Amino acid sequence: MKIINSQKIQKALTFSLLLSGILLFNIMPFFAEAAILVTGTRENHDANYISAAVVDRPPHCIDCTTPTTRPPHCTTTTRPPHCTTTTTRPPYRTTTTTSTTRPPHCQTYNCNTNTWQCVEVPCGTGQYASLADCQANCKAPITRYSCNTNTWQCVIDPYGPYTSLSTCQANCKAPVTRYSCNTNTWQCVIDPAGPYTSLSTCQANCKAPVTRYSCNTNTWQCYQDPYGPYTSLGSCQDNCKSSVIPLNVSCYASPSSAQTYQTITFYSNVSGGTGNYSYSWSGSASGNQSYSQRSFSNPGSYTAFLTVYDSQGRSANTSCSAYVSSSSSNQCPNPPTINLWADKYSIQQGETTYLRWTSSNTNYCVASNGWSNNKSTNGIETISPTNNTTYTLTCYGYGNCGSVSQSVTIYTATTQTGLSLTKLGRNLSGGGRVYSKVIQVLENDVIEFHLTVSAGNNTDLYNVIIKDPLPSVLTYMPGTTKIGGVTQPDTITTTGLSLGTIHRDTSKVITFQARSGSSSVYLSHTNTAEATTNNQNKVTDSATVTYGLVAGAATVKTGAASSLLISFILSLMTAFAIWYYLRFNPSGKLALATIERKTRDSYLTLARYRNRK
């Protein structure tokens, strides 16, 4: 049996104790740190908290039990202050205990959702580990609002866009109804993009623009002007008058038809203007007097031009012509003729119509009255009179054939008048083309009457009735009443003809025919028509039918020889009538005897007076 070596046993025990001490010396600080984490303090260990239980090693001291892989801060030479260890007896003789005390800073907090204040709760039971974290999160939730677009009231809505009631109320308003002006009807209409936010404001501004007028100081006529000083045509016309009568100039040749080497005098006719006149002849005449004389050696047509100035520098121009023939004959083989007419004879202010004319055997034409200047022998011209205006055209023939004239009157209704009526007529049997107020007829002639009913620009006319009773000398011709070429009932001369509604600024034209009868007593008969409507007073207008020779479409001016012949014939007829009256009528015989007696008495008285001397 081998004997145990005591020296070796002692060395082994000594080495074991040394190794155990080293291990205990390095491990105890980590146990002490674990106790601090549990109790919250390094000192003042309470005996009531002593526990023999093994305290969990702090996370950062996990590797302290491994002597071969000791963490850098767990070295034996530099011991962390919190990793203290208490070593008593070796583990096989004594029990190592760790004493800990609850640290005063181990406090947790919860949020009181009634008061929204942070309250302290036992350690480990609170939601927040620090008071700052709790206060940062312990806030009353924000009340959000949204707008009820039905009632336009703000309501609480967790998902609403507004975080305050005032902000919601500032934006929760019913949308404003906007209006704009319809410039066709001049009525206010709802328009989301309109400029007006109230109906009253829109209505105050939505009014048809007033037609304004200005005065043309050159022609002294009123014309439409958006910036004119007058709001009605009547007021403009009342004030648009020149204090100085416009300068008017015309001229004529005498004789207008002459032979070669015969003296022709060109005369001027001037009116208006101010002060004295100065003259300037040119063309076929010359000089600075009021007339110019000249003769021509060659046949042809010669025109003289005249310019007249007044003392204020105003000027006017005109021209006149003469025809020179080599023939000594006074007969006119081809007398001039003219035909002047209008498209419409009754219009409203601002409306236009056309004047048309044709002529034959004429050299030139001159316009007068409502128009002026020389015109071609055939033509057309637009006119727009502001009141009743007569247009005259005179056309001159060749040689000694004289001239021929014709006039047309255009009747103009004012737009301010609600209801207006114009009655005209013409003799179809006599070849009349122009409507006029006076119609010359013979027995059994066909007359066409022309009636125009117009509405002004301020209102529509409802239930318009036109009635035209004829005098006894005229007989209505059935089936001839027409409106716009459409045949109407034969009631216009009896109960009246219904025209229905006539809208503002429009008119209706009615035509019908009648036949003239015998007129043994009166040579002139007036025919009056009337028009009525629901919302205006009755209006009337008349035309006159005259029995006698029909003048026709034009009046031919005769020469001097013709005038002398007519005067001689009239004088001869008058002398014959007087002789017949004195010779064969009893009253005439008595008058003749009285004349003879008074003549004899006067002769005797004169003889006695001479004898006394």
C-alpha cells in the first residue's frame, strides 16, 4: 500500500485556499452590485431585507463569473465602485448574504385622465418611469370639429379638420348666392361666378343702358352717342339747333336750254350764314359776282360750279347746267320723265329705308328738301330721317325740254311713343307708285290704302285692333286686305281687324283696296283710320281723297311759250264768261245798266266842271 505524501497534500491545500480566495475576492463586488440594484442603496442595509436568495447578476456583470474572459471593467485591479463584494468565510463554512434597501428614487407615474395630472404610483406599476415623461404625454385629447353642410353648424368630430370651435365657425358658413346681369333680358340670374352677392345690388345695377344722343354741329342733326349729353331724342332735337342758319347755296341757268351764241346767265340763290357773301364761279362760268353770263359757240351741255363764303368763313358749293343747241326749234321731241319711290313710307326713328329713282331723256338730276347735291339720272340711296321728311328730285332734260320733279314723304314715328299709326294711299288706276297723304282720283279708280301700326321701344302692344271706316264715295273691295302679303278677313272697314301683339320696336303694315264712286257735291273726302290696344290710348290718322285730274307721278315744268299760251287761253275764257254774264243773265244786265248809268253821270259831272272854267 502506497503511503500518502503529506507534503504534497499540504501544498495542494495551500494552493486550493489561495485560489479560492482569489476567486472570492473577484466575484464579491458583482454580488454587491446586484444587491444595490435590488435595494436601491449601497449603505444602511436593513436586517429585515437580508435574504439568502441568490440575487440576479446585473446584466453588465454577466461575464464577471468567468475568470478566463473577464470584462474590461471587471478587472481585479480596478474594481467598479458599485461592484463591491463582502467576503466572509469561505463558502464551505459560512453563508454570504446581501443586504439591500428600497431606493427612494424608485418611483413610477400614471396619468389621471379625469384631471389630466400625473400621479405617483408604486414602483413598477406606473406607465411612466419619470415625471417628465408622464407630463409630456398626460394631456387632455384635442377636441376636433367638422362643419355640417346641411345645417351649417359645427359638430364634434374625432376626425374633423378643425382643432378649435372658433376656427370651425369662421369657416362653416353657407356659401354666398352670387348673381350676374343677363344683358339680353336685363334680369338678374344666379351665377356662382357673378359679381354681385345680393339680389338687390344686382337689380340696382342691372338696367338697360340709356340711349344717349349728341348734336352734330355741322349738320345740326342728333345722332346716337354713348357719351352724349342727352338721354332722349326729343330733348336733343329741342336743343340741337344752330343759332346761325346754315349756309345754303343753289344756282340755275336762264335759259336752261339755249342756242349757240345765245347769252346764258347763271344765277345764284344764297340763304343763311352771317354777314356778306363772296362768290367764286368756275367750270363753264367765271367771275366773283352773284351771277355770271356767257354764250357758247358749240352745242352741248355746260355746267357751272359755284362756291359761296359768308363773313365767318363758312362755305357751300353747288352747280347748275345749261344745254346749248344749234337748232332754232322750240319743240321738245323727247320730254324728260322721272319716277321716284321708297321701299317703306312709314318707319320708326333709327330705322332706314331706300329711295329709288329712274328717269329718261334727262341730262342730270338735283336733290332738294330732305336731301341735296346732284344725283345720277338713275339711282338708289339709303335714308334715315328722324321726323317726317319730304325728298324732292328734279331732273333736267336736254335742249329746251325743261325739267321734271317728283317728291316722296317719309313718315317717321318716334320710338318714345307707345302706339303710332300712319295712313297713306295711292291711285293704282292712275299709275301711282308713291304713297302719300293726298290721293287724286277719278270716278271708278282703284285706290290702295297703306296703314302702318308701330310700337315704341318702351312696351309691347297687346290685342291691337285696326279699323278704317270708308266714306260713302269709296267702296271696299273684298279679299284685298293683307298683312305682309297674307290675305286677312274683310273686317277692317266694319268691326275692325285684329293684329294680335306687336312687340316693342316693331310694326305691322296693312294694305287694302277700295273703288272710288261718284262725287257730285264735294271734291275732297277725308278718310280716318284708328288703332286701339289694351295698354295705350287710341290713335288716329287720315288721308284725303281728291276728285279731279290726276297729276300723275311727276309734274313737268313748261317753258315760257307754254305759260303764255295757257295764260292767253285762261284770259280769253274769263272774258267770255264775263261777257256772257253781262249780256244774257238778268242780274248781269242790271249790273251792266248800272255801270252805264254811273259812267254817264260821271261824264256829265266832268263836262259841267270844265264849262265853269
